[in-house]
Amino acid sequence: MTKKKTLFTSKLVPLVTALLLAGCASTATFTPTAAPAAPAAFKELDGRWAQATP
């Protein structure tokens, strides 16, 4: 290995290790909430799209 490559690797290994440990330390107990209902103004009318006025 060249000196430049060794220097790059020696700086990269601690970063990758820290990111790996941070990812493993994360909790996976996230419970998503339901999306809010859309307002009536944005709903379809009888299966057809509501036409916008110019």
C-alpha cells in the first residue's frame, strides 16, 4: 500500500465504525400514525374529477 492510501484508510475506518455502531444503537420501536383525511374540496365527485373553474 502506498502512504496516501494508508492515510485515507486510517481516517475512513473510524468513521465507518462509528456509523455502524450508531446504526446498531438505534431503536426500531417506531409506530407510524395514520395520514389525516383529505378535505372535501379535494375529493372526487361521483367517481369523476372535479373540474376547476378558470
